Amino acid sequence: MTDTPIRTERLGPILEVTMARPKANAIDLATSRIMGEVFREFRDDPDLRVAIITGAGEKFFSAGWDLKAAAGGDAVDGDYGVGGFGGMQELRGLNKPIIAAVNGIACGGGLEIALSADMVLAADHATFALPEIRSGTVADSASIRLPKRIPYHIAMELLLTGRWFDAEEAHRWGLVNRIVPAKNLMDEARELAEHLASGPPLVYAAIKEIVREAEDMKFQDALNRITRSQFPTVEALYRSEDQKEGARAFAEKRDPVWKGK
């Protein structure tokens, strides 16, 4: 797509999604609905295995919720679309890897979008904040996710003060996988995506479902569900040609050929 605030490009099994709403790649209700459709199509397309989400330009990944649109009538509790705000965080069955390539400022909902990805690469000049408290609202998704990702007291400091922090601090707390020179960010993201795209998609799906569903389960309960194939993705994996192919490839000392079935 080239005529919408969300640009997409297919690179074989990789889908690149670029937020492109000058000046800050902020997201209004209409843009969020487009993002939901984009990620639903990504989820449902068997030829796509990995997605990268980034922002247009060099200054902003995304400023998050469009406060100007809100002032103009967009309701904060309005229709964000099939995947919730930003298209990912409430989309059911999104069992494919997503990489966030944070190319600049990621604040508010922009940071929440990055938190919705499975891996995060940050440009060396990227900065982050959850400034919702200053506009009299709550960073709802971040309030749920952040204390589970980083130390509680640090998460609460970021949520309660809205202060800015840089890529180095984000990396120190484990919010980003690695920091990359800005000029190399997309090359590194694509290299990582290509590595993932060459892997076993059914295993990725099982990993994502297990991690998501087991988050609030006791260890033994989650393990029992896995061993009894009570996760749909695990059952599909155990019945698949790919699992047989993995065993054959190991025995034959060759690289497996994954078909996703």
C-alpha cells in the first residue's frame, strides 16, 4: 500500500509494515483499523512468516495515540479495529514472529506497539517515554505489560513520572534486544527476519501460543497442557509433516526444508 498512512512491502516471506503519518507517525482510529487489517492479513497468509514494523523518517517510530485527532472527536474508547490499538496487541492467534525496528521516538502508544512485538531493535538515537500521565490518561497496555517485563519499581517510575529514557537504558532493562547504528537498523532487522523466515513456522506458532497462554498459569498446569497437546498449535505441530522432516533432516545430517504443514 502506498496511499495510506500504513505502507506495506512484501519481501518474500517477510512483510514490512511502516507507519507513515507525518509528522510523528501518530495513530488515530482510522489508522489503527488499517493496521488491524494489515496484521490480520499477515496472520492468515501462509506465505508470510515474519513481520517487521517500523516508522517512516528518522525522527519518530511513533508518537502513539493521536491527541489532535482525539481533540477533534476521536474517542479514546472508540473502534480501534480488529487488533486493538496498533493492530497487534489484541489480535487473536497472531502466532508469527514480529520484529519492531524502532527508528526514533517511541512514546505512549508507540512504545506499546514496540512492546507488542516479539523482538525489538532500536536505533542508537531512539528515545522512549510513557507520557500519558501528563495528558490525564493511562497507558493501559503498558500498565499491564511493563511490570512483567522489567523490575516493578522501574516500571512504576516510568509509568508514574512519564520521564524519557534513551536506548541504552531501554537495553539495560531488557526492553530492546540490541542497539543498532541508525543507518544499519533496517538491514539488521531484515537479516534477523530472514533468519526467522528460514525456521520452522509451526514451532514458532507453538512457542508464541505457549508463552501467551501460560503467562498466568502455574508451571505444571501449562506443562500438562503442552504434553497433552491441548494447545491447538502444539497439536498441529505434533501431527505435521514438518516434525517428521525435522527428524529426517537430523538423521540425514542436512538442513530441514520447512513447509509449515
